[in-house]
Amino acid sequence: MAQTNGRTNRRAIYLKLRQMVLTLELAPGAALSENELAASMGVSRTPVRESLILLAQDGLVQVFPKIGSFVSRVDPAQVADAQFLREAVELASLDDLPARLDPAVVGELRDNLDRQRRADLGLEEFFDLDEAFHHGLMRLSGHRNVWTTVAAAKGHLDRARRLGLHENESPAVFVAQHREVFDAITGGNAPLARTAMRTHLRAVFDDIERIRAHSPELFAADASSVPVRRNIVVWE
């Protein structure tokens, strides 16, 4: 990553590291080396250290004195909090849908759904389309700016969602759920749209329980869980 002015550089590094955490490139529980991260990004340690502090404030990194810095393991409690916020906002937005839907946004959503069905679609491509779809629904209701607040609060939720996408053979089930919500909205059936949306958004909880059964190390057990530095760092 090329050097730029200090503030821009720090912001770019923070955003890059945040994306690496959210996309699981930096896995839950992974140890973080300032030296290695700085070398890989072609910057000094200072902006990396500052970025890790910001990520700790976001709840995506944990810093343990005399032990080191680690990617936070996915916290089911924080997933539930973010899910509660997201569900409340998205269901409320369905109540504000106008009688006449914006045909341009409806067209974008229809095109989005078509692209979600591509056989060669990668996980991150689907995730981006998923985000755009839900944002589009907020735009239909006139609450496009609220999405920024929702997106900022769902770091743990987004990692759980990506783990769920990795777990499923294909995103087909989520595409079908999107289609059900869209058809209910465009068909003027608000109660069905709310029911379908609630079911869709809560699917992440089943994913968490299924994944935690075979990969408990990805999830925070409790607030007192800390890594221990022996010959290698382990979590206890």
C-alpha cells in the first residue's frame, strides 16, 4: 500500500484491516503481528498500531497486555444485538413502503436478484449483492441513509453471516428468501413481506449453532476467555 498523507494513510489501513477481519481473511482468534501487517502493507508500524486500536473500539480486535493483539472471536451476544437492531430497522422500513414503489429501484432490485442466481458467483460477490439488495429495500421505503448506521453496527453479525455462507453449499436458500420478500413487496402483501424478512434475517442464528458445534474456537465462550502465551499462543 503506497504511502500517502498521514491521516489518509491511517484511514486506508484501518479500512483495509477491517475488511480483512470482516471477510475472514483474518480469522476469528488469529494472532496479529504489527510488524508482519506493516510489512505486508508497505507501511510503518505506527498506522497499523493506530488502526488496531480503532478496530478494538469496534469490537473486532482484542488487545491483551503482555500477550498480544488478536482478531476477536465471533461473539454470539453481539451478533444477537446487531441482529435485533437490523431486524427492527428493516421491518419498520417495510411499514413505510409507499403505495407506488419507485420503478427505478424496483428494476435495480430485480436485476440484483437475477445476478444472485449466477452459477459462477463467488461468496464475496454474493455478499455484496445481498448488502445491495437490503439497502435497496431501505431505499424503497425512503430510509436509504439509515443503512449506514445499521452497517456500522454489524461487524460480528457480518462475520457470522459469512461463516454461514461458507457452511452452505450454495447461497440458493438465501436467494429464494430474497425473492420471497421481493415478490411480497411488489405484490402489495406487507404482512407476508414482514414474515419472510424476519425468517430470512434470523437464519444466521441456526448457522451459528451449527458452526459452533464443529468449530467452537471461532466463537467467544465468555468475557473472561483470554489467550495464553506458551510456546505458541492458545485460547483458554
